[in-house]
Amino acid sequence: MMAKRLILLTVFFLFFQNSMCLKLWIVSSKYRTTEDARDHKTYQKTRSFLKAKQWLEYKLDPELSKIELENQDTGELKGIGLIKCYVPYGIGEVDANEHEFEYVVKIRDGHAEMQINKIFSFIRDPNDIVLNYGPKNEKVAKITIRSCFRPLMDDFFEFIK
């Protein structure tokens, strides 16, 4: 009876190992988010909206990235993005170079906002298998945002002017 339970537990663990267990090591979502808002006289609701859409389609990796909601009347874009950006985590750690996230962009005359949520960092092996999940703690999340997402947002706000 005990051997049967042990076998079932082992099978359960192996079955869910790739999908569920590895995500438990990710830091809280409050550390995996960043946002910025800027005011500039050249931001125009229609023109800047179209430029934002263009930027999202060309700057983000097309493998996974997609605009899921676009509303030109409200100036809002929502979607999923993937960027490739190398982040060194430290000695003896597996570094991440791909980052999946959700985004929300809002544009109106003279004002633009970008929010990035649920950052999920990883690296793939040559067989396209995801090897590392993260960011795994607050420090790594801050490094990822500072190294990859702040420059990305700066580029976005500059492009839509």
C-alpha cells in the first residue's frame, strides 16, 4: 500500500514538474511590474497611437508577442510581449535572455502611459526547452527591470513623439 502511494506521488510530481512546480520559484507579481507615464506636447492621440502600435509590432519578438486589444477611440493597447535581453544574475546562476510580459499602453493628446506586468524571464536550450524561470527574487526582478524594461520604455516614449 505504501509503495503504491509512493509510485503515485512520484508520477504526480514528474507529470506536473514542467508545468506547475517550476513557476513556484518566481517572485511575487508586485516585483515583476513596472510603469511609466510621460507628458510631451508632440504626443497626439491618433498619430502617437498608430506609432505605438507600429513600435509594438516591430520591436517585440513576433514569436509570442501580439496585440490582444486595441481601441483607437480610448487610445488603449493591451497585449503580450516577448523581448530578448541578456540579464546576468550573478556567479553560479543561470542567466535569463528572454522575457515574456503583459503590457497596457494608453495614449491621449500630450500624455502617454505604459505599464508592464507579469514579467517572466527564462532561457531556452538548443532544443527549445525552457531551462530557467524567474525572476526568482526581488533583487533579480529589479535587475531585469533596470537592464531590459527601462531602456525599452525609454525607446517606446521616444518613438511615439
